[in-house]
Amino acid sequence: MLINCVAYRHGLKVADIDVAAISDVITVPGTFVWVAYRDADDEELRAVQKEFGLHELAVEDALHGHQRPKIEEYGDTLFCVMHLVELGPTDELRTGEVAVFIGPNYVVSVRNRSAQGFLGVRQRCEGEPHLLRQGAGFVFYALMDAVVDRYFPFVDALETELEGIEEQIFERGAARHNIQQLYAVKRRLTVLRHAVVPLMDAAAKLHGGRVPPVCRGTGEYFRDVYDHLLRLNGTLDALRDTIGTAIQVNLSMVTIEESETTKRLAAWAGIFAVATAFVGVWGMNFEHMPELTWRYGYPLALLIIAGVCGVMYWRFRRSGWL
Amino acid sequence: MLINCVAYRHGLKVADIDVAAISDVITVPGTFVWVAYRDADDEELRAVQKEFGLHELAVEDALHGHQRPKIEEYGDTLFCVMHLVELGPTDELRTGEVAVFIGPNYVVSVRNRSAQGFLGVRQRCEGEPHLLRQGAGFVFYALMDAVVDRYFPFVDALETELEGIEEQIFERGAARHNIQQLYAVKRRLTVLRHAVVPLMDAAAKLHGGRVPPVCRGTGEYFRDVYDHLLRLNGTLDALRDTIGTAIQVNLSMVTIEESETTKRLAAWAGIFAVATAFVGVWGMNFEHMPELTWRYGYPLALLIIAGVCGVMYWRFRRSGWL
Amino acid sequence: MLINCVAYRHGLKVADIDVAAISDVITVPGTFVWVAYRDADDEELRAVQKEFGLHELAVEDALHGHQRPKIEEYGDTLFCVMHLVELGPTDELRTGEVAVFIGPNYVVSVRNRSAQGFLGVRQRCEGEPHLLRQGAGFVFYALMDAVVDRYFPFVDALETELEGIEEQIFERGAARHNIQQLYAVKRRLTVLRHAVVPLMDAAAKLHGGRVPPVCRGTGEYFRDVYDHLLRLNGTLDALRDTIGTAIQVNLSMVTIEESETTKRLAAWAGIFAVATAFVGVWGMNFEHMPELTWRYGYPLALLIIAGVCGVMYWRFRRSGWL
Amino acid sequence: MLINCVAYRHGLKVADIDVAAISDVITVPGTFVWVAYRDADDEELRAVQKEFGLHELAVEDALHGHQRPKIEEYGDTLFCVMHLVELGPTDELRTGEVAVFIGPNYVVSVRNRSAQGFLGVRQRCEGEPHLLRQGAGFVFYALMDAVVDRYFPFVDALETELEGIEEQIFERGAARHNIQQLYAVKRRLTVLRHAVVPLMDAAAKLHGGRVPPVCRGTGEYFRDVYDHLLRLNGTLDALRDTIGTAIQVNLSMVTIEESETTKRLAAWAGIFAVATAFVGVWGMNFEHMPELTWRYGYPLALLIIAGVCGVMYWRFRRSGWL
Amino acid sequence: MLINCVAYRHGLKVADIDVAAISDVITVPGTFVWVAYRDADDEELRAVQKEFGLHELAVEDALHGHQRPKIEEYGDTLFCVMHLVELGPTDELRTGEVAVFIGPNYVVSVRNRSAQGFLGVRQRCEGEPHLLRQGAGFVFYALMDAVVDRYFPFVDALETELEGIEEQIFERGAARHNIQQLYAVKRRLTVLRHAVVPLMDAAAKLHGGRVPPVCRGTGEYFRDVYDHLLRLNGTLDALRDTIGTAIQVNLSMVTIEESETTKRLAAWAGIFAVATAFVGVWGMNFEHMPELTWRYGYPLALLIIAGVCGVMYWRFRRSGWL
């Protein structure tokens, strides 16, 4: 579905134009076209492909989707795939995609399986004509910057969630809940890593050293995006490390708790075993057991039993078993 | 066993020819020969070796099989070994091989220990003469693309399987089954990694920088294959990481469950120990135990025992032990 | 908030000047200006930006804060972000920032969310005019050196803390406390790693090979800072490794202790089970149990029971279960 | 001990010669000498050193032994150390060494602490004069190829052993045996890794890029050896990974089994505790316990107890505890 | 404290000289001075600094100590810090340092916190004038070689210790002792790694490629030292890996032993529970229990109980629980 097809000249919007008219418009120097599709079908993409002479393999990637983030050069064209992450209905993270073709005088973005639009980016760009006049490379930067900025809230949410788990990691009885949550956080982390890490690797080639022609002159902007990706990557790495340690610590806590339970069990079992042995003694049927006939034999027996159990309780208590 | 030996000129099939006739045919400019063997024996390979002057070491690798995936240059010839993965009778993954010799005007593929043919690849190539006219390099690409594409269903199957395990990883009593399945998935993963990782490393040399002569002009195709391998590798890495975490989590769940069992055991043991101690008390043979002669002593005793046990049950219940 | 704005010529302080006067002062050869802000607001930074022509992206980073440590070149300007680590009210580590702009004849430092000032650095620099005359690059070195030196006490504190934990890691009953402390140390370690590792990577570019113009001639100083960062990094890596092993060892100790507890429990349970079985035997109501009528049947029974239990106790003791 | 000292000219054996005569023989163009020692003593090596002018440090390494595998260049001489692995008397792997000096017209091999000879290599070389005429570099290749080929059976044995362990890893009661075997496999793996990995790193420098003069022209052979080492390394890495997972899985299985044992213990303990409590009730000495006087009180009591225990047994059975 | 200050000319000792006289002596071509300090104070080092014009930063490092091993170039001077490891009074490893300044015609070594002297090195050098005439670079090599050679006994001791632990890792009841020893070995390993790894990284720059001027001509000697460091590093890596596995295996053994204990506990508990239930039955007070009046009721009862317990014992025994 075509969302927008606008021609810009020297940073200023010229007009909404028809896709078929593109090839005429972009012959004028200083002009470039910015086309945006959402879930484009085969026919639409074939039309754009003919208009700009896009490479077969890149168009197929944009059509089929489910690519890993990447930036590829085809002659003087760049083809970029980025992941769009959003929250699914049951709180899991879902991954959509935006494929961007960048040529000397055009930018074509094709968004798939995602509700996140880029109208805001277009508006911001149109509001800064002195930047937009840098052409297609700047538009590419603006799109990439927007995509990357949208990762931050998800990473922040993971950090908050993990901090929440960390606060109750030493609480008794929370182990099952903690481990489930840690596993859920780990899965979200994996989705985000898949979005961030390959894009970071790819973005490193857009500044410094040999830079694709359409990105020349905007190197400092792309370094800024790259820096954001590095920051995201650093945070994700730290999260991953923390999750690993937290799982280990959680397992330790479960084992420690079980050890404490075993000790308490042992203590109580011991106390009652002693009581049972004592009452068993006076339940024996020997004829000559003088204490059985004493006037206060019974209360004395109870007292002795209570006394012994009391001493045991006190000693277990002191040694921390109870 | 020879499967096919066909000469092509300017992308069009000329004729099925005899292996012995090859050296005559390929002298015509714009002609190349595509020969396919299955489980070739020594004699057959020696014939081809003589026809094309293949290197001794490469021919030996093709004969002996059990090589790791690799791409080697011998002068202007490329020698490539790729793994063919297929499902064995008892659901384990088996690895076959295809060895490919690529020269300026020939492609020889030798398939070993695998039922997967490449007839479909040949047909598709013959249906696109404008691509096939690029020669041996393109045929090599088509074969490699087909091999790599066949890895995806296996990796997808692993992902599905792992998701199935993940769904029941927090279920009680599933630990033994889970760990067995995780181990099975890990083993399949290892087979796939052996197919993918070395091929990815080797394929990186077929585009960008210095490229072997027979692959020149088809660099973008090989980059596409490389990109698929990168994607596979990324997925396999993520699977590996997930399996590792899942094994850890599974162990945690077992320990947590055992801890819960221990607590329940402790609780019930406690309740019955108290009951046993009480009945033992009234089973003692002291002469002066007034309650034994009471009219309602017995039901009272039972009531007291039931009451104490009830209170204990209620407290254990409240603290989550029962 | 502006803290200081001083002009220096040939290593000697000229005068405190007004921010607006900077552009006039720095036209004199051999002169540079050193400006220091704390929690600067938008207006202040915009003023400096205009004065020195700082790059938009760098100024925004300095304003927004929460950057990872980095050193970026913008033309002949360097932009550096470093973390300032300090102890929060509840003993956790908090991270502030200092952003530094270094140009041919100016240094601007902007400190955010931190109480650590750099007045001492300025005083020390002013006390060594022969070094200060090297200009902005030397000031940058002095600031960086001060920041890095302040990391050492924190790392030393971590080492001391970890040694304290290690001393009691084999003590019985300390497991819960140890694991909590290890986790706390791990978290502090993460904060310090975030400060040190990216700065180390960035600082590597300030000596040897191609060096930014403002740092030329002071390469040996920056190598010294880099060496300090390497040392910190080495210590942090070793700490991380030790924490990992310590968590594992702690888990082992818990399991060993539980195993010992289980054995002791088993031993005592066995002893009392035997006693209970014996007294139960003589509590049976068979008519023909001759020992029940013996004169010394009762004491004999008690002796037998005590004897059997004693033997068991002695054997358990010998085999290390008690 | 000198084993062999033979001069070759244009790939053909000239004669067994005396060590002292070497310097005369090798002045003839196209001639080289191949000398083989076993556990050479100081005197012998000093003689060869003088004959060929070998470097002091290399000779010392050959004398002292216990080197890691390596390839070093001394001027136009190569010095190579390779590990020879063999089975010790108690099934553990032992490491011997062969040190090889390769010059323009000589090869000297010194074997230490190993029963594996290289006579077969010499015979095979002498049987292929067209290859042997390539000179010392080819002899070096033949030795290295033989050494590397002898690693394969050991690695295959490890794989078979590990598969044997894997088959019984989910068997009950095999844990102790499994973990011992896994540890033994791990130790053998370490010995093989020490032989393979450094040699692989060193062998990478013998083909492609800058190659030592004596190996020129035989690059494809050394690439083949390197490829074998890569394959060995890949297998060893996979084994290491599998052992790690297997140890983890084994630990999980032990914990699962213990958990099952605990449950069974809990179930039986519960059943008997109930029975004991019941019989204790009817063993109380209250005067007014009407059921005690019933005609069929006793069998009824036994029936009740059996019934309750039966129900418990059935419920435990159903929930998988028994 | 000054230990030695000797001038050498063409490899031969000239005389012990005064530090103040150095600058005069070293003007003679072919002369160099070798000065050795132990725990030098500020004044002494300042004197040497003035004599040779050493760099401020290097002198400070030598004064303050506690540096990581490193090699730094200051113009045509090399500054090297190496760790000296020795056994402390309570068997832990302590780290001292030696800082070496190497210039075109001087070597200054400053030893700190260590009892290990280098007189032996000096004597060996003086005994080989043909080597010593190579100048300061050779002295540096001799010192480094001596330092590195002193690491081997410590690494060997660790290996022996670890083998000792490995021998008893599968012994019952040794877990606590093993884990303590493993942890101790790990700590020593860390100390040695800190000495070896950074020095290895630094030493790599002393041969091959671009080499500091003072080390030229002695490249093969430094490659030898580097090779020793590589070997140490390889051994330390293997030790680290083995310790990790051993800790894991030890944990497994503890869990397995606990599992065995639990089984034995369960078995004995079961046997006694059955006996207790039986005697409880015949301890009930029902009036109509015919077997109680049988002549041989009592011995029969005992026989039945013993029989049932015997059968249970035999079955537990057979299934490996006892």
C-alpha cells in the first residue's frame, strides 16, 4: 500500500506525485523523491523497481521480509533492512521490518508487519529544509535514527523489569516466579539483540574510512546513530550478563532455602523422634517398671519428655536450624 | 554414477554429451559443460580429472568424502565442499556431501551419501538463459544457493521444537523429558553448525575484495548466499544460547520442585509425628493417668489430636508448604 | 552553572574572563581558554557553542547526558564523555558524567549529576606552567588523568570486599550472606566496567599511529592514562572471573553442607528408629513374652537399647556422618 | 640414536652416508640429505648443528623437548616441533615430540619420547621420485602430513567414546560412571588440543601470503595439511562443547533422579506414618474404647488401615510419585 | 639500595663505577653500564634519571610500583615492568616487580618487594663476552629470560597440585577439601596469569615487524622468550579450563553422593517404618486378637518382622540403594 510519494527540491517539498511520474521529476538537478510503502505487494514493488532500476535480489528481500538487519551496496544504491520491534497482544515482543532503498535522488521505504509509521520523521525533515537539502543520505539517516530511537524504551523496560526481579531475588519462596520472569526477559532480550547487533555491525561502515557515496557528507550523523547502537549493544550485553548471573544466583538461593528446610525438618523430626522413643519406653509391658506405679509418675514422665524436647529445641534454635 | 553431462553455449543447452567428448566441446568459446555425479567411483573421477586437469588433492577429497565445508582455489579452478543435511530413519540428522569443481568452462558436482539431487537447480537455470550465460560461476552460485536454502527448514524445525520445549519448561514433572529433548536439539544443532559455519567463512571470500576469477561478475549473488548463511548462523547462535539457558532453567526448575517436595514431605511428616507422639503418650502404662478412665477420654483424645494436626495443617497451608 | 572561565597564555594564567569575551581573547597566539560548567543549562551551552562553533550533535550529547564514555572527532575538535563514579546514599555506585570539548585553543568541560569538581586539577596545572604551555591537549590529559585516578579507590574497594567474602566462603552457614554480597559486588563491578571499558577503547586512539591534532606532542601522557585504564580493565576482568568462580564455589559449599546435614539427619533418624522399634517390640501384647516377667527385664531392655544405639552412634561417628 | 642418514638427488636415493660426510654431499646441486634421529643425545645433535649451522636456540629446544608445537624461521631454515600422541599403558594419552630442521638442502628430524617412527613416510617418498624431487619442503610436508594423520584415530576414538556415554546419559544410576568417563574424555581432549591447536596456528603461515622459502612451490600441499588440522580443530571444539553440555545434563539427571527418589521416599514415609498413627490409636489405654471389645474389631482395624494405605498408595501412584 | 653499577666494554667488564661517574664512562664507544637497584628510594632514582635522562612517567612507575607487566618506548629508551612471583609465608603467591630501563648504552634494573636477585644473570652474562658485546639489548633479554624462567616452577607446581586434586575428585567425602583446594589453585593461577599474559602481549613487539632499536639484532632471542611466554600462557589456559571443569565435576559428585545418601536413608527408614508398624499392630489393645494368646505367637511375630525386613533389605540391596 503506497503511503506517500513526494518530490523535494533543495530541501523543500515540491509536490505529492504519482509513482509513474517519478522518472520525469528526478531528472531535475537538486531533486529527490521520498516514497513510502506499507506491506507493499509484488505489483507495487515491481513498479518502483522499474522506476529506479533496483536490483532483483534487494527487491526480493523487501518482498519476502524476515531478513536480518543489514546494509548492502548495489552499485551506487544502498539497500538497508531494519527491524521494527513492538509489543504483541500477550506482552511478547514482535518484530516487523522496514526495507529502505537509497539512491542518489530517491529514498524508498517499505514497511512490513508493523504498525509503526514514519510520518513524524517526514514532518520533522520537512521542518528543517537546511538539513533536508543534503538529500537522500540525510533522509536515510533520519529514518535510521527514528528506528534506533524506538529501541531505547524497550531496552529501558527490560532494565526496569530486571531491576524488579533483582529486588526480590533474595526473597524466600520467590524462586519459581523469578526464574520464569528471568526467562521471559531473556527471550525479549534475544529479540532486541537480533534487531540491534547486526544493524550496529552494518552501520559501522557508514562513517569513517570508505563510505558509500549517498552517505558522504553526513558521516557525523551516521556516527551518532552508530554511537546509539553501540550504547544499546553495551546495555544489552550487560543485561545478558546480569540475567546469567541472576539465574545462577536464583539457583543458589533455591538450594540454600532447601538446605534450610532440610535442617528445620531434621530438627523437628529429631525432637519428635525423641518424644516418641520416650513414650514408647513407658508403653512397654514389663512387669517390673517401678516408675509406672508412682503416684506422680505420669506427670513426671510428661515433664521429662517436655524437658528433653525443650533442651533440643533450644540447642537447634541456637545453632540456627530452627 | 554419472547423472548428467550437458554442454551449454551462451546460456542455452547444446546437447547431452559423453564425458570423453568434453575436451573437444569446451574449446568452442562461450561454451561450458556441467557434469553431475552421484557417489562417483574412483574410475569415473579419474576420467573427469584427466578431462579437466583437476588437482590430485581436490579429487582425493571428493573421493574420500567426510570433509568439512570449504572452498579452495587451485590455480583458476575452485574446489568447494558443502554438507547436505537430511533426516535419518530415526529422526536424527545425517550429513552427506556435495563436492563441486568449478573451472572457467566447466562445473563438476559429485554428490556423496545423500538422496538430495540437483535436477531442479539445472531446470531452473535452463529456464533463465540470460543468467545462465554468465557461465560456470553462476552455476556454482545456483548450486550453493540450493544447498543453503535446504538448511532453512531444518533450522526452522529446531526453532519450533525448542519453542515446544520452552512452553512446558515451567510445567511440573516435565524435567526429564525436557532435558532429553534439549539434548537432542543440541545434537541436531551441532550437525547444522558444522554445515553452516565453515561454509559461511569460506563464502565470505566470494564477494568484495579479491574474488576468484570464476566468480567475478556474480559477486552480488554470492553476497546474497553469504547473507543467508549469516542469517542461519545468527539463528543457530541464538538457538545455542537459548538451549544453554533452557538447560540451566530446567535444572533450576527441578531443584525448585524438589524443594517444594521436601517442604511438603516435611509438613506431612511433622503432622504425623505429632499424632504418633500423642497416641504414644496415652499408650503409656502408668497406673495413675486419670484421663484414661474418663467416660469421654477416648473421643476427647481423638479430638485433641485431630485439632492439633488441623492447626498444623492450616499453618503449613498458609505458609505455602502444603 | 558556570564555574570558571580562565584564559592562559604560554602556560600562565592571564585572567578570569567573561564567556562573551572568549572569541576576542583566543585570537592572540599562544592563548587558550579553559571553561568549566556544572549541570549547564541549554542557554549556557548554546552560548559556548556559538563562541567556539561546537558541533550540534556533541552539544546535544553534553546537554542530554547519559552517554557512554567516548571520544569523538569533529574536524579539529575532540569531544569526550567520561563517567564520574561516586557512592550513593545507600552504598550503591552512581554514575555522573563530564563532557569535554577540546579545540586548538580551548577546553570546555561540562559536569553533570556529580559532586566531583576539577578545581584541584586546575590548580595543579597552574602550578606547572612548563607543562600547561603545551595547551589544550595537556589540559585534556590532566582532566582524563584525574577522572581515571578516581576509579582506582572504587576498584580497590571492590577487591577488598571480595577478599572479605573469600575469607568466609568456606564457612558453614554463611552461604546466603555470601551470595548476596557477591551479587552486590557484581553490580558495582558492572557500573565500573561501563565507565572503564569504553573509555579504554576510545583512549587507545590518542597515542601511537594517527593521533588527533590537539593531542599531538602529549602522546606519552595519553599512553600513561591508557595504561592506567588497561590496568583497571585487567583488575575488573579478574574480579569478574573471581566472582563467577566464587558464586559457583558458594553453590558447591551449600550443596556440600546440605549433603552433610542429610547424612546427620539420616544417622539420628536411624538411631531413633531402632530405639522406637525395640520399645515397640516390648510394647506388644503377646501373652507369652517371658522377658517381660523377668526381675531385671526392664533395665536390661533399656541397656540393650542404649547399647545398640551406642554402637550405631559410634559407627556413624567413625564414618564421618555425625 | 641415528636412525637414517640418506642423500637424495633429483628425487632419487643416492646412498646412505655418514653424518660427517654430509657437508661434502650437499654441495652437489639438486642434492639434499634427510637425517633421522631418535632420542638424540647432546653429542649427536652438536655434530648435526655444526654440519648444517643450525641455530643454538633451535638445537636447545630439540634437546630439551617438552616444547609446544611451533614453526620458527631462522634465516632460510625452518624449525618445527610437532607432538606425537600415543596411548600409554593405562589408557591415558602420552605426548612425545618430533623436532624437524628444514634447510634448502637438508631435513633433520629428531624424535623424542615416542615409539612412532617415520620409516613408512620415507618409503612412500622414495616411491614417488617425481614428488620427492621438490626437495626438503616436500619431505617436511610428508612428515607433517604423517603426524597429522595419526591424530585422526585418537579423535575418532574420543568421538566413539563420547557417543557411548551419550547413549547412557539418560539411564538411571549411571551418573557416577558417566561423570568419570566424561572427565577422562575431557583430559584426553586436552592432550589432543595441545597437539593440534598451536600446530594449526603455525601451519597457517605455510601457504598463501608470504611463505618461507623452503616451502615455496608446495603451498597446496601445506594448505591440505592445514585443512586437516582445521577439521581436527573443529571436531575437538565440538567435542569440548558436547562434553560441557553432557556434564551439565548429567548433573540435571542426578538432580532429577534425586527428586524422584525424594518423592518416593516421601510417599512411602507417608503411608507408613499413617499406619503407625492408626495402630498407635488403638494401642492407647483408655478404658472406654468400645471398638476394642468388638468381636471383629481387630480384623476391621487391619482392614481400615490397609484400606487407607491402599488409597494413599493409589493416589501417589496416579500422581507419579510411586 | 644500589646493588651494582658496572661498566662493560666490548662484552668485558671494565670496572665497578660510581653512579655519578656514569655519564663520563658511557661516552666511550662500545661501552655500556648495567646498574641494579633494590627497593630504590626517590633520591637514588632521581640521580639515575638525571644521569640517563629517563622519562618522568617511567621513573614514577618504577618508584610507585604495583604496575602491570608492560614494555613502553620513550624515544630510543625502553621501559619494561615484569612481575616477580614468590611464595609467601602462608603458601600464597606474592608479586614483586622489577622495572628495567634500557637505553643505547645502559641498563637500569629496579627491583621492588622481592627477594629474587639477578646476580646469577650478571655472572652468566659476564661468562659469555661474545654474547654480552651485543650490548644493552642482550642484557635486557637475559633479565627477561631469567624472570620468565622463574615462572615455570610455579606453573609446574600448580599442575602437580591440580593432578593431586584430580586423583581424589571421585573419592567419596573429599568434596569439601577438593573445592577448597581448587579455589586455592585458582587464586594462584590468577596471580600467575597477571604476570604472564600482559608480558606476553608486550613481548610480541620485540621480534618480527618493527622492533625497538635497542632490541635489534637480538630478535631471535626475544622470540625465544616470547615462545616461553606462549607456552606458559597455553598451560595456564589449560589449567583454568581444567579447574572450571573440576569444580563442575566436584559439584556433580557431591550431588551424586547426596543422592546415594538419600537413597540409603530412604531404604533404612522404610525397613524400620515397616518394623514399627508391625510391632504397633500387636501392641493394639483389641480384646479379640487370637495370635496374642498363641504359645509361640511372640517368636513368630519377631520372625515375621525379621523376615519382612530381610526381604526389603535384600531388594534394596539388589537395586543398589544399600
